[in-house]
Amino acid sequence: MITECLDKEKTRKLYEEAFDDPKEFVDYYYSEKCRDNKIIVSIKEGEVLSMLHLNPYYMNLWGTVIKTYYIVAVATREDKRHQGYMSEVFKKTFEILKNEHIPFVFLLPVDEKIYSWMGFEKICDFALDKIKDYEVIKKNYDVYCIWDEIYIKRMAMEDKLREADSGEVLPDSPVIMAKITDLSAFNKAAGCSFISDKEALEFLKTKRIYICEEV
């Protein structure tokens, strides 16, 4: 069964099996980030076989604030890989995003080839050198995450984890990929009239994009 998992702790076992993040980070993630995210799973007899997490962000899109999701924690149980479970999870996810009229979503891949066949494309490099001044970001970039109260709180917590060498483990040379999930919603937010997802993504790539968020 492919569904949104409401008992999010059920997914922690798979998270810990699939990723090398320190326990301190995983504790933070499940106590804080899972407060308001969605976790889409393939589940059978109470066991989570495959999952992805949709972590919500509000983002500035050259003057318009949109809701989007950061896709993270994409994982399938080792003995269930290459059996179509993740494809079904993504299919359900795209239906949810379309119904919510989410213009686009983004992720940080271990390997771009894993996601390119689904329409994800690289839109920018991940910002390893984080800018501490929000005004500088607003002045110099067209696309960036909104610093609301929750965002500031969580970034401070994540900074402390990184300083203690307990942050998320990132891939080498990380990049950000994105996919248009509702072209009409993207056109409305962007003030454009693109006729294809590909055209919209190509336009997005021309913008100054700043994404430094790890989860």
C-alpha cells in the first residue's frame, strides 16, 4: 500500500538503515523536522519498505512567495530494492503535489541519474558557504527560502549540530535538482506562460538561486 505515513516513528528504522547521519542529527530530525512534514511510504504488514519525506518550505520566486517541498530521505529497504516500490512512492507523491498545486519541488541527490528520468534537472549548486545575512540573500538572489520564525529556529539548531560535527552527511560536490509538479501553478506564481515543464525549468535555471538547506 502506498500512503502518507501518520506514525512517522515507523520510518525511523529505515532512515537509520539507509543513511549514515549521526544519532544526534536523527534525533533532531524526527523530533523537529517531522513535526510538519509528510512522509510517503510503501508499507506492507506494518513494515515500511520504501519512503520519501516532503519537508515544507516557503520560497521567494522573484517576488512571489510560494509553498514548496524539499524531497529528502529517499530510501528503500535493502532487500526490496529494484522491485518498483520507489517508483510507486514517487507516483503517489506527484499526485499529492499536483492536488496541492505545488509549482515545483527540489532535492539534493547522491547521484543525478537516479532522478533525471523522472524529470528532475539540476538548477544550481548547493550553497556550502552559507550566507548569515538574510538581507544579502534578498538583495542578490531571485529564488531563496523564506526566513520565518520556524526556519530561523531550525537553522540555529542545525548550525549547532554542524559545529559539534553531528550534522547531516552530505554527498561530495552537492547540487540541487528540481521538478515542475504543477505547470499552471508555476506559471501563475512566476507570471509566465510556459507550455511545458522543460521550458519552465530552463527558465528557472537562468535565475539566481540560493539553496543552503540540508533537509
